[in-house]
Amino acid sequence: MASSEQLIGGGSVGGGGGGPRYVKMQSEPSTPLQPQSSSIISSFFSFRQGSTPESCRIFDELPKGTIVSVSRPDLSDISPVQLSYTIEVQYKQFKWTLLKKAAQVFYLHFALKKRLFFEEIQEKQEQVKEWLQNLGIGEHTPMVQDDDDADDETVIFLFRDVPSSAALPVIRPALGKQHSMSDEAKVAMQQYLNHFLGNMDIVNSREVCKFLEVSKLSFLPEYGPKLKEEYVMVKHLPQIVKNDDSRKCACCCFSCCNDNWQKAWAVLKPGFLALLADPFATKPLDIIVFDVLPTSDGSGEGRVSLAAEIKERNPLRHSFKVTCGNRSIDLRSKSGARVKDWVAAINDAGLRPPEGWCHPHRFGSFAPPRGLSDDGSQAQWFIDGRAAFDAIASSIEDAKSEIFICGWWLCPELYLRRPFRDHASSRLDSLLEIKAKQGIQIYILLYKEVALALKINSVYSKRKLLSIHENVRVLRSPDHFSTGVYLWSHHEKLVIVDHQVCFIGGLDLCFGRYDTCEHRVGDCPPQEWPGKDYYNPRESEPNSWEDAMKDELDRGKYPRMPWHDVHCALWGPPCRDVARHFVQRWNYAKRNKAPYEEAIPLLMPQQHMVIPHYMGQNKEKEVERKDIEDNAKGIKRQDSFSSSSSLQDIPLLLPQEADGSDGSGVGPKRNGLESTPGRSHSHGFRKSKIEPVVPDMPMTSFVDDHDSLNLNVKVSPDLAVEPGTKTSDDLEWWESQERVDQIGSVDESGQVGSRVSCHCQVIRSVSQWSAGTSQIEESIHCAYCSLIEKAENFVYIENQFFISGLSGDDIIQNRVLEALYRRIMRAFNDKKCFRVIIVIPLLPGFQGGVDDGGAASVRAIMHWQYRTICRGQNSVLHNLYDLLGPKTHDYISFYGLRAYGQLFNGGPVVTSQVYVHSKIMIVDDRATLIGSANINDRSLLGSRDSEIGVLIEDKEFVDSLMGGKPWKAGKFALSLRLSLWSEHLGLHAKEIHKVIDPVIESTYKDRWMSTAKTNTTIYQDVFSCVPSDLIHTRAALRQSTAFWKDRLGHTTIDLGIAPQKLESYQNGDMKNTDPLERLQSVRGHLVSFPLDFMCKEDLRPVFNESEYYASQVFY
């Protein structure tokens, strides 16, 4: 049948045979399909050209469409409108399949012609209006095109005059030879596709994009592959978007809909379901971020589904429900078949590996283990504030699209580089202002404290930040009154830049955190710590932070409290997992705090995108090169999705060529962090030259059970070391190794590690109140216990708190202590060496002396820590002493840190504890846990404080020693431990080999324990400071305090000021010694933890103290 024929109705042909009747179309020439389509294309080009700006286009190059097959639902029906076409479409690295009926093709053809008609009418609208006015008829009301889609099943009956160019040419041959019908229909449709896909303006038209099921979100690689898209009806959206026109039903199937339903374009991605107003919308109306689902629905019917069909009483309604976290959304589609397709697609996306966001991964975490392949997972550690803050500042300076910041406490006036007078532009608010003015979108989540309990004044921080620029958005959470959450906090410390690098650990961007490995106690006149940044919460907590440059402490009388912390940077998939956590928390806070504020947008999590292999290696390389070239030219996406994040920012994993070329996408400017001219430290990124000593050993037993962690990596002792590998015989291996690709510079203090490839898994503590999840996640707790149980040789812990319980403890619920106890007992029974070293603060970092009336919180925390460590039947040392006796200290020991110095030149000599705020655990020099979580119930149970951390397991190894035997140590874990120990023990670079084996006697006893005891004795001789094993009661503390105040006239709250001369007797004669001379024998900062301090006191709050009425869970 020629393309000029037209279907005008059903009826009989000839003498009564049933079938369609054809007549010639007088309005269209009797020409082949191709010329007619060409004229249509030409016409469309004439009215579309220049009307579609590049910023509004979905396609920036032409897609390719291929008709794969043609089918009919009923072989006895020869009606062309029943034909179904399977179309495979390819655009760049994206490939998807469409199933379209002939009726839908008719509608597309009609819609395009209708669009042409209205465009022509609108062009002449002014002329018509003027003509009508001249005739005195009045104003002309312009015709408005209705974009609502019609029902696919009824299109042919609604539009009987639609040209039949695609489907009908095959009717006549089909009457004679039905077996050739599919082939001819396939050819005809392929020609039609080739024409309308061959013009950039037409392919970017709303009609064609809807037909191809694409949107502005479809081809952004940072959100993963294209899955499923189309219009649906959503019940809850009118509460968010009050647009009456957008609520109209699309067809007769939705005639029963009321104002509670809204039409939206649904976009399914591997990690979320987004709802847009239409395919060209740049802001999501809503987004459902997939998260771990309950393992049971409570009725015993099995696992809860992400999506499920809804059985409607009305047969014309076809609905399904999407449930995730604490949210449930009802949606409707046009047919039962489409509902089934949506349900299957959503459930598949939520459970599809490797992410599988809807089922828990190892340790019960929301995030899967990363780095099992060469996916770009990398990590780098930082010790103390100077190293971490400098790296964070560099990342912020080089941000290209967006910055996420999440903190327990944030001070806008914090200087990230020192001396502060030389780095005025490094102040946090100044950095953010510069980036905001450049168009960078900045999102900041702050913990909203209970003002009566904390003085961090988050409302001031919010006001200050919002005054910077409109591109800075700030949310505080939780809303205490509406949620009923008063005891718990958001404790994460996160900075995420462009979804490509994130910083995670113990450091908040606030006062008191900046420090160096020297841990200076004085700064008079101020050079490093201006105003309230000269911080000692043991002495005083400022009542106001608004005048940040005004001193709170008298620098001539009081020392600052040095701050020890550990932070790390992550790249690749683990970075995007951390960002996903931020997005979940942000969206949850937005819905609770600012549901109708358009200035506070919903965010979308990014996905680690793998380019399909069907493109071929050469094509894939071309895509990668084009992305990099485009990014180098400064191309930015002009929509709200990811705020112009560039393709280069998202590693596209490409198959490597035979020559082993790097396919990770990490280039010279992989992170956007370049070296800054004139700066003393390099921040450049280069190709790593560190090669693993042994081949990458894939992690085993990645299952849901957290007990499956396997750290027993077996390495042959006689495995040949690759050329150029440093061994333990080289005393400076850890310092002389090439540390490249790092953000911060590598200085002599060893405060910045190498950027190394590793296995990473993001772990966290969240629940319904903190992140809107349906499940309590305590993967940090599970990881701690599992790592300890599977440790082979030693466990090294630094933490701000150590409050844990043994099995059977009804008060303390976390079981880190139980895991340590079991592992030590197993080593004792096996007669094997095993060491546990724990470093914690000497005193809680809260205001008030131990004997002060207002310091009940300080004493309460001390009570719970001593209850965990050494006092009572629930303590670990008490239980171990019963079985091991004096050998207990061969297995486990506790320590703190202390520093000394002069407040100013010639000023008094003072001491202060170095406040241990790091939250790390290193196991066997192969696995490292870094995060924000303390070892207490608040941080570990998941239902209380929200926390985040990362488990880093090495896959690059070096030759080392363990128990006197060869050992393959992980590059990340070993270098971090050696840097920490060199700081704590005061070791020089050439002495580091003395502690490379952490468990042998010469290290554990002769170096570590001996240094701690010597330093403790010296501090006691010079200062008589507290805490001290010599003070067992509050009365003794009061007596000591009165003595030193009377002798010195002034001292600190913890007796930290030395006399001008030390008096001692030698051979019966009194000898005066300069305190500084005695203190010169102190090595590093390590001291013994005072196990007997206040051992004869009950430190729990009493009835006349307000803390007495606080629940024990508060601690």
C-alpha cells in the first residue's frame, strides 16, 4: 500500500469480506514514504531551528534507533494498529529498549504535525490580533497546545485522519503473505525512525523525547545508566507543587482522579526514583532514595518489597506503591501491564548488584564494599588539624560544582591555614563566599543543639552562613519539639566536594581543632589561634561565639588544650557512598524543616557509572577523551542536576587496553586540586607510582553476616619483592616512599599519608529519627566487633570515649569490650602473643574540675569509663585479672597524651592533656577504621547519635615484621600507625624501625610502656598534675589543689602550672632544678592512663545534682 493511502474506518471490501477499506488521500501526494517524511522534516526544521537553545536540549548529538522486531498480540488479527515494535536506542554510552505500539507512532506523528500547526498560528498571532482589532471584534485568544498524552489504546479512534506512513504500507502485502508482514513493517518503521531521529531540533522536541522516554536526567552519567521513564500519576505531589494545570489527568483512564493526584515524569535510576514536572524540568518535585528495607513485613509473608501493586476496586485504576525508609508513595499508570513493568523495574533497581541499595551489605551497612576491582577507590590519612584543614581548604578552593558540609559544630570564622594573619582568605566563610559567587552550590547540615545543654550556638552559625550568598543553603536538624528528640545529636563530620573527594573522621570545622604534631600549649601573642580559637573547655566554655576574635581565656595564665585527631580523604565509589548518606540526611531534614521552601532543593545521589562493553574499546576511549576535553574547555551543564558537575568528575570505568593503560579516569587533575603557586605545600595529583608488593587480593566472604569478615590474608613469606619495594631493612622506608596523588603536602612530621588504592566500605549509625530510614543501622558497631574478633596479632585504638559492656551487662549495650575480652582469652588459651593498646583522654573534655560542684557530668563520664576499664565486675581488667593475673597487662593496656610548654617567652611552664578526639582502630597493620563514632552506646547503637565512618582494608602491601616474623603489612594502615606512634613516642625518622613490629617485647614493653611510664613520672614530679594514680579521693584532690594554689598563687583546674624551681634533696642537700630541664627528658606525648585515680570514690551523680535525673543512656 502506498504511503498516500489513509485508513478512514472499518468496513467490508468488495463482496462482504471483512477488513479495512482504503481511499486515496487528496491532501497528500501519492509519493513514497521517504520524500513525504523529508518534507515533514524540512518543515519541522524551519519552525524549530533556533527555538531550542542548547541549554534546553536533552540530546547534544543524534541518537540511533534500530527496529529489532515487530510483533502482534493476536496472530489472527491483521489490523496494523495492533503491531508492536521493539526499538533499541543508543545515545553515547547509554542504550535502552522501547516497546511501542503502532497507535503510539500514530500519535507521535499527529503530535508533531499539530505542533507545526500551532507554531505557525502563533507566528501569525500578532497579525491576526491586529486584523481582528481593526474589524472591531476585540481581543483574540491564542490557541494553546495541549501536551497531555492520549491513551495508547484509543489513539487510532480519536485521530482517524493521522497519516499511516509507518504502519499501513505493509497491510496490502500482509493480506497475501502474512509471513512477510513483520519484515516490511520493520523496514517501514526503520525509515520513519531514521528521519525524525536525523534532525537535532526534532529529536529534542517534547513529543519525540516523550516518545523516546528520555529527560534531562537520562544521560547524566553521574546518576547511572538509563532504566525506565514515563509519565505517571502521583498522589502526594500537590502538597509540594501547587500547580492546578499540572494535576489534570492525561486520559480517560484517569477521569476518576481528583486534586490529590498529579501528573509527573518518573525517572528510575539505580539508586533512586525521581519525579519531575515533565521531561524538560530541571528541578525534581520529589525523590525517593533507595535504602535498606526490612527483612520482614511483620506478617511472616517474607521480605518487604520496594514497589508493589495495589489492588484497586475500580478496574480502570492501575496503581502501585513505592515504600522506602519512613515514606510510602502511591502512583498510577495507564494499564495493569505498565504497573507490572514499573514494579519489576523498581524492585530490580533496588536489589541489583553491585550496590543493591535495598538489602544490607556486610556489617549490615547501606553501602557495599568498594575497591574489589579497579574502581578508583582510594584513601589518604591526615593526623591533626593542620594537615586535614589545609587539604580541606585546597578542595574547597578547587570546587567546580557543589560542596556538602555536615558537622556537629561549625564556626564560620575558622581559619583553615595558619598563621592566620598570613592566610586571611583561608577563613571558612571567606572560602565559601568566593566559591558561592562563582556559582558553586553549597549545602550545609548543622546539628541543632539543645541550647540549655550545649553552647555551640548553631543558630548564629546558620545566620552567618546564610548571609554569605544565596548559593549557600543551611539546614539545622533535628527539630526537637516535633520529633521529640532531645538527647541525641548528629555527630558526623563531613566535607564532600563535587562528589569526587570527601573528608571523614573526627574533625569538626570549629574552634579548638586546629593543631600540629607539636601540640603547643601556649600562643601569646596570638599567631596560630586567634580569639576564641585559643580553646580550653576544661577551663571555660564561651557563652557567645559571635565575637570570634575576642579572647575567652587569659593567654598569660591558662594553656590551650591541645587537640589530637585523625581524618581521612576518600575518592571514587566510597566518596559517592558518603555523599549518598549526606543526600539522605539533607532530603529528610528538608521534608521535616522546609517542605515548601523552594530555595531549599532536594538532592540526588550520584552513582558509580560503568560504561557498557557493547560500545567497543576504541569508542569507549573516545567517549572518555571527549568528556575530558569538554571539561577542560569549562563546559558546564545549565540545569540544577548536580549543579553543573562535569563528566570528568565522575570516573567512567572503561575496559583497559592490553598495555595496562589506566582506565580509572584519574588524571593529572582528577580531583580538581592543583598545586597552588606560592604555597609552601604541594597539593597536586599525579599518577601513583606505588605498586603493590603482592597482587591485589580480593576480599572474600562478602555476605550480609558481619561475622564473615576475613582479615586472615595469607601471604607466602618467600614471595619475591618487586623491584623498588622498600622493606623493613630500609629504616626510612615509610618516609622516603613516594607519596604522590595526595591532597596535603608530606612534611617532616609525617602528618599526611600517601593516597593509596584500597578496599573501602562506608559504615554508619542511623535510624528513623536521624535519616528517615526504616531500619536501625549499626554497621560501625558490627565492624568494630568483627574486626576485633578476627584480629590475628594486635588491635590499636584511639577514641574520645571508651564506654562498653561485657556479655550480660544490662546497662551498656555495645559489645566492643566483649569482643576484646573474647579475643584476649582466645590468645591466652592458645598461648599466643596478642596486644591491645587503647589511647583515650586523661579526663573528659568538659568544663569543671573533678571536685567542682558543677562538674557532675565530668565525674559521670569518668564513672562509666572506669566501670568499663578496671572497676567492678563489669570491667575488662577485673575479669581478665581473675583468669590471667599479672599477665593481663601483656595483653591490654591504656594510655593518654600530655604536652607541656611555656605560655610565652619567659612565662610560666604549663602542662595540659592532649585531648584525644580521634576515632580510629588499626588491626594487624592491614585494616583501619576511621570515623566520627565514639566507643559508647550513643555512637554505636544506631538509634541514638548519627555517625559515619569508613573501613579501609589495604590491597597494597610492603614487607614488614609481626612477632619477629616476616609480615605483609598494608601501606595505608602501617604508615598511619607508624606516624601516630612516632608522634606519641617522640621518635625521629631514623628511629621508626624500632616500632615497625608492634607486638614484640622490645616495642610493646621496652619502648611503648617504658616511654609512657617515664613521661608520667616526670610530669608528676614537675607538676603534680591530675589525673594521678596518687590521688584516690576527692578530699585528697582538694588538699593537693589548696597546696598548689597557696604555693603558686594561681594554677589551672587540673594543676597544670609548674613552680619556678623544683626542690629535691641529693646527699642531704637541697637542690633547685629548672622545670624545663627536667621536662627535656620527656619523649613525645604518651603517658599512662591513671587507673587508680579516684578509685575510692563513687563518681556517679547524687540526688541533688541535675545529672542524677538524666537517663543513664545519655552517657
